[in-house]
Amino acid sequence: MFKLWAAIVKDSRVLLRDGIGLALMFFMPIVLVFVVTDIQNSSYKLINKNKLPIYICNRDTGQSSVQLIEAINKIGMFKVSQLPKDQNEKTIADSMKASDAMLGVVIPSNFTVKVKAKAKSVAGKALTSFGLQADSTQKEAGDVDPLTLYYNPVIQESMRLSIKGGLQSALQLVESRETLRSLYFSINEKPLPSKLEDEMLNNKTVINEIPVSKSGSLKAPNAAQHNVPSWTIFAMFFVIMSLGGSIVREKVSGSFIRLKTLPTSYMVGMLSKQITYVGVTIVQAVVIFALGIWVFPLVNLPGLDLPEDIFGLFVVTVICGWCAVSYAMCVGVFAETHQQSNGFGAISIVILAAVGGLMVPTFTMDTSLKTFANLSPMHWCLQSYYGLFLEGGRLRDVIGNLIPLVIISLVFQLISFWGLRRKNLI
């Protein structure tokens, strides 16, 4: 036991002398958590609270275009500003750039005429299908000329589809209103009462949103719940920059060879490194979680809510940390230089994070990438944390994710042992 304690003290002193490694393990992940959470929180606000600035160039002089602009305003997604109707494509683009507007819409000059003509045509067909006499002089109307949507190329396709859907909803409302008015007038020979019109057009069924959780909680997860656990895992695996370099340094200096001449086992040295660096990963998690709980609210970011099962959170953190340490040891054993250890370690962590779902959710990946995700230890770490933070589960609910994680860690340990034996270091 004394030998193990002495080895832990030695590894702790080596770690504390590694200023760059400590910065990579603590400072950079903390900055990363702040930046990514702030960016994602801003995206949530853009969708839920803030409004996209949109310029509308209305070349029509009728009532339908006015109703369309009012409908776009009521959607809640857009902050509407109007441009003079004589604007062309270039001046619209210049206006968007000058005001950082992301969108521009042009309403064609014959919009109201076309909408009314189409409404009368549809109403006439409806009356005929009801067996009533329709206006025989009414001609078949063509489609309404399309609106033109200008958008900033930085808008992603998913957001652009949401915007297009919102505009189509507003356009559908205007066309439906005009069709109802035309149909009502044809039957009753008087205008459709505004109260009845509102009841027919605004009779919307409410949609209740309920997150599915194991604890039965109805609270929707925020950006902190998503980002803090995922980037804590990223920070844990960055121990490779310090631990991998430490193993390479001991190989180059001959420390492993000298261990053979001492009355101790290599297991003591390897176990001390694992205990020391697992302790580091636990400290990383505590620091980042504490920042999420107490510091995030001070900088207008959503605070982190810890799961109810604190013991389960501790177990998941220890196993995730052990897996990160096991991977770092494996890389350190086979790397010949610091450059190999740091270079391969940093690149492989980014790849494992991308494949494992830390950067892009796994449910958006195709089948082949989902298969690769199961091979990434970060995937199982993330699923374990999400089971606690997002789904409100307890330790028993994430055992299915921890078992593969333990197996992967053991594989890394066996590979490290085989590598040390193959290099005659033990």
C-alpha cells in the first residue's frame, strides 16, 4: 500500500508540473462549454423568443397583400420591415446586407387580383359540387404568382425549410380567407361576418408538448443540460495530452526498465496513474458542473440542473473517467514520441466525439455511421449522462450503457498490457 501511495504522490507531482497539460484538461474545456452553450442557447432563443429580421417588398396595392403581411407578423418568427415597392433584386440584397436582415420577400404586383380570381374559381367549383348554381361567367383561374424569397446563405437548410413553412402558412391563411368570403357571398349575397370569419379561420387545436422522461418530469431540458455533460466527456478524454505524454516520457527515460530492478511491480505504477488521472477527471466534472450550476446564471445562460440520482451521477463519472484514462494509456504505450501521442490523441478524440454524437446527434446520422457510433466510447458516455440529465433516469436505467463502456475500457487495458509486454517494458 505504501508503494502505491508513493507512486500516486509521484504521478501527482509530475502532473502538477505539466502546466500545458493542466490547461488543456481544465481551461480549454471550460471555455468550450461556455462558448458552445452560449451559441446553442442563442439558437434556442432565435427559434423560441427572438425574431428573424425580414424585409418585405410589396409591389401589390390590394388588400390581400396587406393581409399577408399581417399574417406573417402574427406567426411570431419574424421582425417585419417594409421596403419601397420599386426595389429590384440588387437593392433588396443591399438593404439586407446593410441591416443584417437574413430574409427578403417580394410580393408580386398582381397578388390580390390573382388571389381573388383563384378564390372565386374554387368557390364556383364548390357550389357546383354542392348542386348549387355557380356563376357561369367565371373563368378557370390560374395559380397565384409565386412569392420570391431572398435569404442569407448562412441560414441552414433546416431553418430555411421552417421559414418557408411559416410563409406558406401565412399565404394559405390569406387564400383560405378569400375563398370563404367568396363562397359565403355566392350563397348569401352578403359579406361574410368578421366574427364568423375569425371563428372559421382561427379555430386551432392546442398542441401540448410533454418531454418523455423516466422520472415523469415535465420540465423541458435547456442548452446547459445538453452541452455541459457532453463537453465534460470531451474534457475527460483530453487527459490523453498529459497522461499519454507522461507514459511516453517514462518509456524514453527508461523508467519502465528501472522498475524491473526494484522490489515492486509495474502494476503499482500503472495503477497509480489510473487512480491519479481518474481523480483528475472527477475534478474536471465537478468544476464544469459547478460552473453550470452557479456561474451560467450570472452570465445569462440557463443553469444546469443536476439529476436526482447523485450517486448514479458519481458512478457514471468514475466509469467515464476510467475509460478516458484507459484510452490515454493505450495511446501512450504505443506512441514513440510526444508528437505522436499528442497529435494522434487530439485528432482521435475529435473523431470519436464527432462519431459518438457529441457534435452531431446520432439520430441524424445514417445507418452506417450509427454502427460506428456504437464503437465510440464517447457515445456510451454521452448516453449514460443523457439518461440521467435529460431522461431523469437513475443508475439502474443507464446500466445498459455502462456495460459496453466497461467492456471497451477493459479492451484498452488489455491492449496496453499487450503493448508493454511486446516492447519488453514489463
